[in-house]
Amino acid sequence: MVDFQPYFFHFLILLISTIFILAFFKSKNAKSHLPPSPFSLPIIGHLHLLTPNPHQAFHRLSLRYGPITAEAGAFNLSDNIWLFKKLDLQWFGKRVKDIHRRFDALIEKIIKEHEESQSQEKDLLNILLRIAEDETMDIHLTRENIKAFILNIFVAGTDNSALAPEWGLSELINHPNIMRKAVAEIDNVVGKDRLIQESDVENLPYLQAIIKETLRLHPPVPLIPRKSTEDRTVAGYHIQANTSIYINTWALGRDPNHWENPLEFMPERFEEKPMDVRGQHFEFLPFGSGRRMCPGTSLGLKMVYATFGAMIQCFEWKAGEDGNLARVDMDEGCGFNLPKANPLVCVPVARLDPIPMHVFK
Ligand code: HEM
């Protein structure tokens, strides 16, 4: 009888080596399709490259390595580095707990006031409380749900809508010719004896262009976070499932491939090339795009147009504490949102006398 044992042994060695060789080439191949990446340090990865302003750091890296780059490490060390998981090295956890405690006390007080008041007024909180009491509803709202919803609207809706007029006014102080043109448009369309209203905005294309130009250069949310749910190929690069992805809206708005003189504040570009803000033009995404894009886009835009319009309609803004600065700095501060490094300080001088606050035609 033929003895197969030595053949079987050789076959086994051949099979295992083939599997190893294939696995080796496959991993090399997969790696070579990962987005390019700078040299990373042990443990912290690229964290040292992402400060102080992550959107500026990502932009710098993309100029060097291409529009899609891979970086390891994240803003919160404990989230990503196993060794630090239990340690709150940057005190984020402590700060979050503190903010949560303070917000909870505040919103609890407001909810109690609403519950005790007999008012029939239909404000948002009253509507939510009524839904929560309604046993017939398919979805049962808990007190926690209501608090989370209010917090979401609060956090996402207030800061962004306040940052845009601040950046816009700073730009106009530094560009007096644009300020003059904007005020002249409002005077022409609205006049001087009534306050600008939301319904005027469609007749104020230059005002709209100024706000869009402000959002292009100073998007209140400079990095939009996403997470890949499955393995995908983007622009030829392999993006693994569960990868944190940041879309740099700040860098998109400054991309010379899409914008002429990208660093210049030129509202006219939006008059020549009307462009929507609702996520259809990927070079201009101030409100994000897709299913998670800002649900407050219409409200946010209306608020910014009307408040900003009223600010320049009613006042001349003299920069500086004494109103004697010819220019203001445009340095960026740090944060999830994009604040000014030095908040804008101005002396408002009434330009309409009396200010027509009472007249709503
Ligand atoms: C100029 C004003 C505003 C700007 C520039 C802005 C921008 C953004 C951006 C870029 C996002 C992320 C979108 C994405 O992930 O694709 C976002 C999310 C969000 N915004 Fe706004 N926003 C503004 C005003 C508002 C207002 C007024 C509200 C509500 C009253 C609001 C509510 C929200 C909410 C709830 C989210 C989270 C949506 C989600 O994650 O599903 N925003 N906003």
C-alpha cells in the first residue's frame, strides 16, 4: 500500500505557505490603498499635528499629502488610546459632567415653571410637555427626551447663528466699500422708516451674498464629523468601516480649484454665481450635507439675514472700545464651532433717528 503520509505533510506545508504569502500581499495591497498619512508617533499617533486648530491643521496636511489624508489619534485621548481609557487626562469627562449638572438644574427649573403656569401659550416646551402627557401617542416622550431635545436645539441653534453675524460684521468693518453698498441696498429696498423684515430678504441679493461669503470663509462648523459604517473606496483610497471622518468645510471654502482669489472677501462672487447652501455644492457646505445636514438651515439663515440686516440698517459700527479702530483682526479661536479669537468690540452709532423699532408694515 502507498504511504501518503510524507506527501500529505508536504501538501500541508505548501498550503500554509500559500495562505501566508497571499495574506502578506493582500495586506500590503490594502495598505497601499489607504489614504496617505504623515509619520506617526507611538501611542499618540498624529495628535501633536492636530493642534491648536484642527481644521487648519487638517488643511495644512491636505496641502502636503492630498485632499484625503489619514490621521491616527483624536482630540480626546481617552476615547482612542487604550492605555488612557480609564483616565480623564484632558478633563473632558469632568467638564462634561459639570456642564450636564448645571444645564440639568436650569432646564429642570424652566420645565417646572412651565408645568406650574396655567398659560395656554404654545411655545416649544409646552408642546413637548403636552405630547409627553398624552397617553394615546405612539411615541412616549420622557423627561430626559425633552431635556435632550431642548439642549440639542440650544447648542446647535444659538452659537452658530450668533457667530455668522459677528464674522460678517468684522468683514464689513474691514471692507467699508462693501458695507456702504449693503447699507445702500437696504435703504433702497426697505427705506428708512421701517425695520427690515424677513420678507424683505428675497429682494436684498447683496445682503444674501454677504452672508454666504461670510459662511464660505468662516463656516461656524468648520469640521463636520461622520463615521463610516462599512468598508468603502473613496477617490481610490480604502476607507475602513468604523473610521472617524472629518469633512473640512473650512478648507473646501478656501480651495483655489473652486474659488477665484479664495482668501478675498468678495460677496460679488455669489451674485455672479448663485449657489445654494443646502449641501448640493460640495465646495460650499456651511450647513453640511445629506441626511444629517442641519435641520435648522432655513431658520438659521432667516435669523442671520434679518438680524444682520437690522444691525447694519440701524447702526454704524465703530470698531474698538473707543470706536477708533480702522480694522479688526480676523484671528480664529479654538472650539468645535469657529469663534473669533478676540470677540468683536464695537461702538454702535444710530444712523436712523428715531430707530423705527415700532413700525412693522
Ligand atoms: C447660521 C446658522 C447655522 C449653521 C451655520 C449651522 C450649521 C450646522 C452644521 C454644519 C451642522 C452639521 C450638519 C452635518 O452633520 O451634515 C448642523 C447640525 C445641526 N443643526 Fe445647525 N446650523 C445653524 C443654525 C441652526 C439652528 C437655528 C438650529 C435649530 C434651531 C440648528 C439645529 C441643528 C441641529 C439639531 C443639528 C444636529 C443635526 C444632527 O446631527 O442630526 N442649527 N448645523
